[in-house]
Amino acid sequence: MFDPNALLRTHLQKLVPYSSARDDYKGNEGVFLDANENPLGSITEEDWNRYPDPYQKELKAKIAQIKGVRSENIFLGNGSDEPIDLLFRAFCEPGKDNVIINPPTYGMYKVSADINNVEAREVLLTANYDLDVEAIKSAVDENTKIIFICSPNNPTGNDVSLDKIEEVLRFFNGIVLVDEAYVDFTSRQSFALRLEEFPNLLVLQTFSKAWGLAALRLGMAFASEEILAILNKIKAPYNLSGLVQKTVLKALENLEKKDKMVDQILKNRESLGEALKQTPMIKTICPTDSNFFLVKLENASDVYKKLIDQKIILRDRSKVALCEGGIRITVGTEKENELLTEALKNLIEK
């Protein structure tokens, strides 16, 4: 039976977390003389003088309804990067433990590992950007604590095989993180709905992509109550501002707009894909389940720099493992996509 506490760093097992008086009093009204706040209000038109809910209960309840999970299975962080970092701090002993990442993949897994002095063992994806499960099994040892899987994968855009994710979840007795930042652009069911089936699963999602709230920095982690109790124990007391909580709570009343934006992005993705097929300099367009394409072409870095000179900013991935000659292109508006394809055509003519 999987027990996340068995993976916990020894010195954290008896940690007494920071506690405020609001942990004892759950009401919204009262004479609050506990937190040394300004009782007169704020210098802004709205009053922000009281500390926000440290556990974001109202916001989690709304997200739970939308996502079809229980509030108790939700952790909210300052972007997805916060829960990623907390996992290292909770479970990985610096200089001793290791994690497994599957390049090419999201770069913050490796950066967070390096910051925390934890070895990140790299198991390359296959030639068609799928998980190499046997290689992952070979890389795991008694000090492997976390396996990071990004699906749909960044920077390649594709969903990895779901049955291979399941295989990893079943054989590995540590935490398997499935990063679903781009899941809103797929038609498949989220792994967040399978937490009871896989107690070692943690799923990341974000409001930065389909929801259009990147500037607010709000990430979601879905996992068992036991795993999330550990993250809540070591997180900063007030890790999400009251402004973010209030703004997102109001935004969640407008699901129809989010769905319309996703539909439009998918339409734009289809038309951009067709236009890229007609661009001779592009040799390969990788299949995508996300809101971007990975394309491959000759002299990718040179093309990337020339486009920057025209104020068209893409992402040069040509030096990333298995992405040689690769540029990542986010699906833009119809006008932005037209400007891009026209610029590429002009580069050919020159």
C-alpha cells in the first residue's frame, strides 16, 4: 500500500507547521485582533487589509465542481511551479535522492531539481516522443522519489500513451506527477478523475493556458489527501493573495467564454497547421494535442532570430534533446498566424 509519509524527508516528519488564529476560528465575521493587520482598511478603494484564506476553501469548492473532484483533493499554488518545488522539498533528500524526467520536456523539472540539489535522471522519450517505460524501470532505484511525466508534452505537443502512464503508476512505489497544463486542448479524460485508482498520482493543471489567466499565476495540483496534507504542511502560510482568489472565483462564473476560447484556438490550430504544411522550409510538423506546434526546419536558430527582427517571437527548441531543428509555435489569433506564415514565406523568397 502506498504511503507518502514513508517517502517524507526525516526532518519533516515532526515538523510543526506555522499556525495562525484563523486555523482555530473558521468564521468570516468577528473582531479580528489576532494578526496585527491594519483595522482601518487599505489605501486602495477596496479593502485588502485582512490576510486571505490560507487554504482557499471557497475557490477550491468552485474548482471541485468544475473539475469533478473533491475539494480535499485540490492544492492551489503560485503557478504549477510551487507544487513542483514543494514536492522536492518534501520528499527528496539533497545529495541523496533522485527523480526521473523524460526529455524533451518542461524545463522547470530539471531547474527545480538543480535548485534543491537533487539528481534528475534523464530518460529520453522515444523517437516518436512517447514514454520508454522499460528505460524508466531501469533508471529507478531505492532513492528515486518522483517520476515527472508531461502530457500533452511540452515542447513536442503530443499526448504520451495513456496506457504507458498507467504502467508507470502501477510499477513505481513513489510519486508519479502527470503534468496536464495543456489538457484542455485534448478530448481525453483527465487523470485527476483517477486519484482513487492511483494513490501515488499527482496531477498538475493550470489557469495559464486555456483560461487565459497566466498573469495571475494560479496552478492546481490534484492528489490524495495524504499527499496534499504534506504540501499544506510546508507551504507558505498565505501562498495565494486575496486578489488572485477573488479574481479567479469571479472568472469561474464565465465557463462559457473559456469554452469558446478553446474552440477558437482549436480552429486556429487546424488552419495554422494547414498553412504550415504549405511552407516549404518546414520539413516536419509534429502531431499536437496542445495549443502549439513543434516544427522542424533547416537553420532553425537563424530563422528564429530573423523572425525576432520582425517582432515575431517563437521558441527556439533546436538545442533540446530530440528536437534538433525545432521551433515551437504557439497558436495565435487568425491575424497573428497570418503574419507568421507570411513572414516565413518572405524568408524563403529572400
